[in-house]
Amino acid sequence: MSPLFRRKGAPGDRLVTLIRKPGCHLCDDAQAVVEKVCGDLGVPWEQKDITQDQALHDQYWEQIPVVLVDGRQHTFWRVDEGRLRKELTD
């Protein structure tokens, strides 16, 4: 099922997407938070590179890193560990 149509459920049923680009220190920081939170909760996550996807580049180039939860934008620039954890467990 597309992440856009997922409903909140068990953490393992969620999907976190990190949209980033190479050489971005904020992206590296965001990835560390996503890896930690998703690892702790057993939530799958993926990363997408805006330099490899023109549609993502056009939509997010001013905001990276961007974190999506179940296909919806959760945050951008800086990822707050507590806020992401709350989103994935509520």
C-alpha cells in the first residue's frame, strides 16, 4: 500500500522517508536521528536523494533535509528526536 494511504498503527507498520542530498551536514544530522529513533522503535525507513529525482528536487530543494512519515511531511531542516518518536508512537 502506498505510504500516502497508510493510517497510524503499530510502529512497524509506519514508514519514515528522509529526503536529502550528498554533502549536506544537516542531512547527516537528520539521518543520525532517524536511524536512532527508527532503530529503537523498529520502524522501517528509507532515504531518497533529491539529486537523483527531479520531482523531489523541485518540491523540497529549499527545505532539505525533509522527513516524511507515511508519505506526509513531518519536518524539515532539523529533526527533533522527541517529536519524531512521539509521531511514531501516538
